[in-house]
Amino acid sequence: MNNSDSKTGSREDSLSSSKKDKLKISVVEKIRKLFYSSLVIILPVIMSFTLGECKGIGVFFYIPCDPFIQHSFSDYLDRFGVTSNGEIWKSLGCEFTQVYEVPLNYSLNSIAHLSAASFIVVGHSGTIIRAEHILADWKLLISPITETLWDVCNNDNSEYYYAVGNNGTIIKSTDNGISWFQLPAFTTENLYEVVCPPGGFGAILVFGANVTAFKSTDGGDTWSEMNLYGGKNNFLQSGGPDIYTSFFLNPDTGYVFGEFGTIFYTSDGGNLWQPGIVPDFERINTAYFISPDSGMVAGDNGKVRFTINGGATWVEDTSVSKLTSNNINKISIIDNSIAVIVGDSGTVIFAARDSSVLTSVDTYDEIVREYQLYQNYPNPFNEHSIQDCRTWICKFKSF
């Protein structure tokens, strides 16, 4: 399909005025006290929380940062974001500091790391950038190829990295990302996603245009094709949907996603796949799962969907799309407690769920902009949700 250098292209209850005023004051004061020492930030944590008169499971906070750049965030990992204009930014809350800019402003598409020991960023024209650790300077490396690279992963927290790109390009590093070499090509299709499943050393899966899917169990020496739905021409005359993103819980259990809401699930490491569809989706750009049954996907126009039955049905969550209509390109989880949503036109939204995952903040500005008590809607992480409380936070300075 698209071979261009843009992978992601991009109720209030009826209460009397006095009651609402009292509720607002109560909540505002409690939030001020709460956020004076801590800040909530996350999505998929199954916990209960009491906030003023809003009780029960299903408390969500969304903290949209004021856009500070016009470029699109392609990826975000461990407080680093990369953009379509060749920039790397480091964040402390909504404060972002630029730490690197690629010559010629080549688009940067993906970031991976070995714990916090090394970071690798890949992008347009074979661009590879490396930092030795989270505080180190970023350096542009010599690349063995000139094809655009779309994705990079670290193999089971080892010194092995893999990156994929246009025209079947796969490159590998065995020395913590310092030097790279190209692996023999076995397809001419663009490859958009490379998966290094957690706990699966040596297992590498790659996906791309026209439902291309291959797997290696020996670190990339040999590859076998994976049949995602029994043949490329079963669904679409064009050959099949492009696959853009994935989420693997372990070496056996994972999902891959792509255009037209396409979803494929495996429970045996990619030998067999079950196809499905997420309704009303042009393209799924990012996903996060907490179990084989419960997870979320996001993509074009700020759309977010949840499932609690392994993708058999999906529920829409309009919270993010009310904040932005921009394409969502990545949902990243920090320390199992912080969700960062990034996308086109500098979109950055922090998502929070529960006081139990609060992290301290140094300072804060005008904490509460608006408070509303909403009717409950299905919550994929707990079907017994009572209410959905949302507090819009203007800005904060650090975790």
C-alpha cells in the first residue's frame, strides 16, 4: 500500500446548580491536595479510587499537553519522543527538551532500548541514532543501508537489535547497537514492524505491506513465512492489509494490527493466527494489552477502542477523541503505571487512572480547569465500573 515516508499518515448528570457547585468545590479541593504531592498518570490498572463524591472503579484523568511543535510524534519510549522532522525530545511531564536533531531533518520513526542502558532510533534513509544511556549524548551512526527504516526492537534485553524498512530491508546489531549489518532479503515488500517478543531470545517476527509476515527462531539466520489468514487474497483483491503495529505479552501470545481495522491473534508464537476486525477504523497505529483478553487500540482521528474478550467485541472510548482529532501514533507505558499518548501535530496526552499509581511532582500550575461527572460507559479493565470521573489538568512540570 503506502510506500511513502509517513508510516502513520495521522453527559453530564442532571444536578441542581448548588449541588454541582458543592461537588465541584469538594473535588477541586481534594484534587489540589492530591496533586500537590503527587500526580496520577495511567490507563490499564485495575484498582478502585474514591475522589470527592465520585466513587468506584473507572476514574480517569487525561492531561493534554499544550502543543509545542507542529511535527508529528512517531514514537515515544521511556520519556523520549521522536518526530517526523528528525527531532528527539526528552520529557518531564509536559515539559519537553530537544536533545537531538538529525541533519536534513530526516523523519524518525521508531525508538527501542536495552533497559536504560542504550537507546536506538531509526528513520528515513537508513538513519540510525544511538545513546549509550539515558543521560548520554545522541550520536548518528554509520548505516549499512539507505532504505527508510520503520521499526526497531531489542531482542529480549540482550545486546541484539533488529530494524526493518522498505523493500524487505532487515538489519541487525550484535554489539548493543554500535555497529550494524544487513541480513539477506527474502521479500521486496516494505516491512513496517519488527517484534522481539519478551522472553523469546532468538525469536524475531516481521510484518509489513500486503499482510507480509515472517518469523525467525535463530536470530535472523533463517526465516519462514507465516500465513495470517489462509492466503493473501482471501479478503482483499489488492493482496491484503498492511500491518503496522503489534503487541506481544510473551513469546507465544500476541496481536498484530493494521489498516482497515485488521487484527490477528496468535497463542502459539505465530504458527497459527486468528483474524478479526476492529470496527470503524481506517488504521490501527498502536496497541496495549494487559492480558490476552483485555486491551486497547488507537489510531487515526483520535480513535480508541477497548476489548475485554480478546477482540470478539470492541467498545469505543471517546475521551481521547474529545481532546484531539489528530492521529494517535503511539501509546507508551512507563514503569507499568504511566501512559503517554502521542500523535500528529505535536499531540501529547498523559492518561491517569488511580491514586495507587501516583508519582510525585515537583510543582504544578492551575491544577483544575474543569470537572464533570459523567455517565458510566463500559470499562474494559473492570466491567463493574460505576462512574467515569474526568479532570482536565492544564499542565504539570515533572513526574
